[in-house]
Amino acid sequence: MDLTLGPEETAVRDAIRGVLAERLPLASVRAVAGAEPGIDEALWREAGGLGWFGLGLPEAVGGAGYGAAEEMLLFIELGRALTPGPWLATVLAAHALAATPGLVEAHRAVLAGTLRVALVDDPADALADGGSLTGVARGVPDAGAAGGYLVLGGGTIRYLPAATHGLALERGPSIDPTRRLGDVRFDGVAGAPLAGDAAALRTLATLLAAGEAVGVAERALEDSVEYAKVRQQFGRPIGSFQAVKHRCADMAVRAEVARSLTTFAAVALAEGETATPRLVAAAKALATDAALANAADNVQNHGGMGFTWEADAHLYLKRAWLLEHVLGTRAAHLDALAVPWRAE
């Protein structure tokens, strides 16, 4: 199993990174996060034109013909750039709607970047009430910027336009200003299950969330290293001091291990390996841990200014904490990994 990037994967990564660097430097991320609807609509349309939302879909259904490994690269770059918006759910919707004849127009709009979708994660099917959905999904990322909702249950997938009768949105506070949260209320909403495999879609979703966490971990490391080169104390760059140097080395190890395991899981998924669910769970736990630890160390490396709103270090930490609660916490994934060894 080859875990290195080939020329084609490198070209995909570099193209995505170039667009995000040009369109969304951190100053622009702050501006987008502070305005309505909290996303860069021009970037979404550009991403649709570049085929980002169908990157892992076959060409026969409007995709680019790549696979899970290339989609993982997309989400690493989205994490590095702290890109606002419901990217994960929209990519998942592109997969879920592809095989649904009655939702062809919605699928085309998703691929074009004109329809954004938010993810309602319902692994225990708590919202299922016979043939309808009833209850409240709390803390749905980017719910207010979405034109539709993808409800990913334990065994079913449903898609509901935001204007569906019986659906209501209540916006709430979010620790991450670049990812606004909302509560979605379902009042006897009818929604027929789609034909896709919910378990397979959840595995892909978890892998992509792990990829985004890898991007946060890597960018936090780079931010620390660059700052340590230019910030001086006692007439020397702080990067020459052991305390900072060793902290950055630990950050580099975490980021590299997280990327390696997440890449391994992506290749395993693309090749249909039976161990894929276990690898993806491990990747999500490890990548999220790396993102949280590196983002916290980045704040520390910036010293007193690292704790201020004006510094960017806190944005990485807030995104890492949000990713901790997307598609299962570290504890939940570690518990799942421990099941085969658990005493009866």
C-alpha cells in the first residue's frame, strides 16, 4: 500500500491549496465569519466549477472520477485554511443524492456549489418516529447557511430541503466563529430514506473529518514555526530556546503521525479493505488529538499575545474543539476500537 502522494494527487492538493490561499487568507476568513451568511458564496461557486464537491464521484454521475484519498486531501486543505461553511455535509450529499432519480436537480445544484447542505448526525436514530422525523438536532454546524439537511442515521440516509414543512431552525452560540451552530427542529417531518449505505457514508464522513483535523494540526505547527523564527527575546529568536524548540518538535511528530494514519485509512477505504472502519476510527481519534494539542501549543508558543482575539492562534483551537464533537468524540472512537478486547 503506497502512502506517498503521486504526481496527480500532488497536483490536486496544490491546486486546492492555491485557490484557498488566494481566496481565503485568515483576514478574509475573519471577514467572512463576521458577516452573513457566514460563507464565501463566490468561493462555493468556484469550488463547484472546479469539481471539488464531486471529487470522489464517478464521471458518469457528474464527478471528477477520483476517490476517498483525493477527497481526504481536499479536507486537509479546508482544515488548513479554516474554511467556513458546511463543506463536509455538502460533499456527503453529493454522494448520497447521486443514486436518487427524484433528486437529480438537487444533486446538480450540490455539485455546482449553488446548494449547500448541513449534516444532522443521528447515529442512534433518535429522530426517527415511524415514517417521519420528530425531535431536535442540537448544535448542527452551519445549519443557517444551508439550503438542505442530510440526516445521517444509524441505518438510513434522508435528504430534506430547508423549506420542508415541519422544519424549523433556531440559531445558537458557537465556540468557533467560522462554524456557526444551530438547532434544527423536526415536527413530524416526512422523509423517505435514500438508497445509499448509511454505514459506508458515515465511514467516509468520519475519514473526511479526520482529514480536516490533520489540516488544523499542520497549520498550527507551521504558524508556530514561522512565529518562532521572527519573535525575539533577549536578542535571539525564540525558536532557538529549548522550551519552544522541543514543543515545535512534538507538534511536528503529532501532525506527521496523524497524517500518516489518516492517509492509510483513506487508501484502505479506496481499496475496500475490511479493516477500514477500525482504521478510520483510529484516524479520527488521533487526528483530533493532534489538532487539539497542536492548536493549544500554538497559543502557548505565541506567549501573551497568543491569548488575544487579534492573534489567529485561537481560531485553530476553536476549530479543533468543534471537530472533536463532529461524528464522534475521541472517547467514543477509542471505545469502539476497544470492543474486541472488552471483557464480557
